[in-house]
Amino acid sequence: MTKITDELTFRRGLTLKNRFIMPPMTTKMSFYDGTVTNDEVSYYGSRAGEVGAIITGAANVQDDGKGWDGELSVSDDQFIPGLAKLAANIKKNGTKAILQIFHAGRMTNSGVLHGVQPVSASAVSAQRKDSQVPRAMEENEIKELIENFKKATQRAIDAGFDGVELHGANTYIIQQFFSPNSNRRDDKWGGSLEKRYQFIDELVDGVISVVDKSDVKNFIVGYRFSPEEYETPGIRMSDTMWLVDKLSDKPLDYLHLSENDYNRISVSDDYNDKPILAYIHDQINGRVPLIGVGDVRGKKQADEVLENAELVGVGKQMLLDPHFVGKVLTNQEDLINRKLSKMDQDTYQISNGTWGFLTGMMPDRIVK
């Protein structure tokens, strides 16, 4: 059985010193234009050194892809110096630095975009409060977006990151092209399952081509996805199993399942005999490493994740205790910090934006 202390070497040669990953989490720490701040560098740096790799929060690849204020940007060469500082501070004691790249699509608004209407695969608003109707992207805009993902990948290489993760999860634009809820197109980019996959197909191939044509060594490409949507129509487990099969045959370095509970059961009657993570792992069948994530609070849960994955993502607990991994690896779980109070913000390098995320996502771990 895989152990949390085992190394893992990806197909492109990058080696992780253990099986722990800090997954991407929204921090809202960047400047208004997406430039890295010193607070952001300190936040990530304080959590580096023990964990195998850190994946940053989402960085937008073009201006109309910004999803919220305080978000990282990799949309222009001007951001490379700040991103280089961020990557260097993550890469302590062998921890690897991975930049997550994305476009928010319809999951933003004209306020964040300073009057610009959001764009998406189709002019269909998200089923959430106060969502705006996006503008359907034109053919040339879709191709330009793919090119901007490729340019963002090159900037990540230039900034010294060890890899990029394509954010195809959490209902952002990559997922929007695959979903029958947000993609109602009748051209080559929409309609059938295969056509809704066209954007992902060309995007993944394009990003991988940038890496393969560059002189960079040991630079990896990952892909994160969400398994199901609750909207009707929407992505179902059968769609995701099809997608996973396609992606597993790509020369990707890993897949990353986005969940809030690694034991989560599908809402589909056809896939509820075991956790979603287990179904996905079986579908991959050893072709590419899988990151499992969702409410891992100690070694016991990490070991259980590794029964159906090759890597363990630890998010919330890494916010509560930057040294979670070190304490688990040295059998000092009794020393892990489990709760935070408002007075702990400075100690744990947590911004007001991140604090809002914490209080909303896990009120049981906040001391009033």
C-alpha cells in the first residue's frame, strides 16, 4: 500500500518528497490588478517546506477572467517578477510550486470586471443569487482564450514554477464548456458530449505543447475537475467518467478531483455503491496519478484517501495549522492546531478575505 512518506515521480520527471499536497484555496490577498503581495508570499511561504507541493489559488489568464477582487493574475508578462518571488518562497526544503490557471467565465460579474459583461460558452446565467447573463464567446475569442492559457503556462515556466494546474472544476469556464447547463452552443464547441469536450481537448493539448516545446525540465501539467452538477441539465457522473477516461489518455501528469469530502457518494443511482473517489480511481486504472481531497484531518484520513488515490490534498487543515504535514509525518498529531480565533489571524498569516472563507466554510472550527 502507498504510504504518505513515499516519494512520487511524475511522467515529466518531477519528484515529490511525500504524498501530501496543499490544494488551491482562495486567499484574496493579491493587489487589485492581480499582482502578488508580500502578505501572499508570507502566507504560502509559511506553509511550505514540509508538504510535497503547494498549488496556488486560481490565477486568471486574461482580464475578463477575473472572478473576485484580490485574485492572482498571470495575464501579462508584468506579473512574472511577483510570481517568481511567490514560486521561490514556496520552493523551500524541496516543496514544489504549482500555479493554478483559470478563467471565471460566468462565475463573475460586471462589478468585478469594472463594467465589462462576463463571458461564457453560452448566454446562460448561473443558477445562483444575483448571477448575470454572460455574453456567448465568439469563435475567435475561444481560440484566443486557449492561446492565453498557453501564454500563462509559459509565464509560469519563466517565473520558476514546477507546474501548472488547469482549473476545470468548481463551475468556472473550462467546466462551463463541458456542462450542458452552461453550454447550449450548436457549433463545433457545443451540442453533443464530444463537442462539449472540444474546448478541453484543444486546451489540454495546447498547454502540454507549450511545456513539451520549451527547454524546461521536470515541469508538470495537472487538471482539476468537479464530478457532478446539481443543475438540470448538468454534468452527471456518467459524463465525468467519460471525461476522466479521455483525460487519462492524455500526457497529463495528474488529475485532481475537487470535493469537500473524500467519502462523498454520488447522487446518481448508478454510482452510489462506493465513494466517488473510488469510481474515479478505478476509471483511471493506473494511467495517471490522482489527487484525492476533502476533510482530511490527520493520518487516518490521509491513509484512507491513498486507498483510492496517489496523492492527498489537505486544504482547510493547512489553513488552521501550516505545520500540519510535519506533525503528521513525525507522529505528533496531538500538537495539531484544530481551531482558530480572530486573534490568530496574524500568527497563521490569514488575510481578511481568507478569514471570511474560513468562517463560511467551517464555522465549527472557529472560536468566537
